[in-house]
Amino acid sequence: MSKSIWLSGTRGFVGGYVKRSLLDSQNNVTCISNSETNGDDTVFVDFSNRNSIKDAIKKFGVPDTFIHLGWGNVYEPHHESHCTVNVQDGKNLVDELFAAGVERFILIGSSSEYGDRTGELREDYSPTGEINNYVKGKLALAKYGLEAAKKTDKVFLHVRLFYTFGAGQKHNSLINQLFDAYKQGELMRLSPCEHFRDYIHVSEAAEGMKRLLSADQSGIVNLGSGQVIKLKEFVQMLWDQLGADPALLKFGSHDVPSSEQSQPRSYADLNMLRKLTDWQPSLSIKEGIDKTIADFRLSD
């Protein structure tokens, strides 16, 4: 059945895929942004102004679900706004939407909220090691939202999204750099790439969010593949499937950037996802890479 959905963050990599997936399923989607719009179909709503949120509700009606992907300064994880402005904006949205009658609020976070934990990661695990301001902000808003949902008898889901890949990532992403090096026949210089990631293809990340639209209980839920791969193996697999010259791939040319977050050998426990949706991602890493390469070549 068609649902009414508000979605923030649609100009981003994941948000764009989620938007298309929701529209393909005949849902009524209103794209909103905390930034001024530029003539596209996105509606400007000032998240810091509760009256602006109320006005949008009056104009577009109360959605069944709000998916909150938008988050300021996402590529600056230590920025102070994550613990101040972003959290307060999120609280404004939670309060006004729950008061208006929205049934479900879905906040998208990340696997970095587990810190440097290793092994299988369950939603009830708290982070270990140092955590940045981005993580602190997401945790703070998730706590607030879960408490608000309990008081108002609504549903609040905090989705911890693991490493998402696919065509359409920001220009300087690793996948884009690899594809560009392949096209130009240039040497690709990398760090040792000895860290690990639980990779999920962006199409399955979007599918998971769509399936959570029917979830009827609040909580934290992992959205990943439930598998782990060393980054070096992932890069090698993508390079090989491109048909690139093996001699042009050079690991250990430079150190891991100091800003790079710790990525220990860890992966998502998917029991909660299966419980809420009766589904879990099924694409293998190889299939996801094949799909990514095909999409790159279509848009090239």
C-alpha cells in the first residue's frame, strides 16, 4: 500500500537511491532540506525553526513516516555542529512530527557508532575507544527520539548503516578514484588497506530502509551485509573485475590518513533487521561490485 513519506538528505549518495526506490514503489514522497533549494523538487524547511516545520506540515500534510538522512557537515566528523545544531534540529523535527501525528521516525546513523569494537556487532553494544562528534551527535539524537517515542506511543528507529558503496558516491571516493585510474590507465597508489569493512551495496541499503517503513516497534537496527572483507581484497576484486592492469595497483604507497577512522574486523548482527522486516541483504560483494561497474559504465 502506498505510504506518505518525508525524506531528508535526498541530494546525497544514499538519499538519492532511497528516493528512487520509494518512488518506484508508488509511495508519495516529499523531499525536504534544511538548505535553500535550487529549483528542484526539494522543499526548504528550516529545521531550527519549529514554526517552519509546522508550516510544512500544514502545507503537505502529516506523513506516515519521516526518514532523516540529512545531517550537516557529514564529511567533517569532528565538527562541533554535530553535538549542537544537528542534535537540536533533530529534536525539533522529532517533537513537531510526533505532536502532529507522524507514526514513524527513522534516523539514519552509521556503524561508526560502535567505535573500535571487533567481531559481530549487536545493537545493544555501546561504543568503545574514542568516538568523534558525529557519533556523539547521532547517539544523543537517537536517545532523545527513543524516549520521545515511548512517551507518545510512536515508533522511532535508529538505523546504523554500515559501509555503503555503489555508483554515484562523492567524486573523491575510493571507488571513483579507482574507476578514474582504470579509465586513464594510471597508477593507483593506496595505503596498505589492511583495515576491514562490512560493505552493503547502496541498492540494498535503500531496500532495507523501504522495508522498515512497516516496522511497528522502536529500537536500534543494523543495516549491513553481515559479512566482513579486508579493504585490500575489496579493492583487488574491483580492480580485477574492471579488467585493469594489475601492475597499476600499488598498495602501501602511503600511510593511512590520520583522519581515517579505525575500521577493525567487525560486521553487523542482522537479527533485529530480520525480526522487523523478515528480510536481509543478499547481494554478495562480487555481485555488488559487478552492479557498481555496470552502473558506472552506463553513466560514463
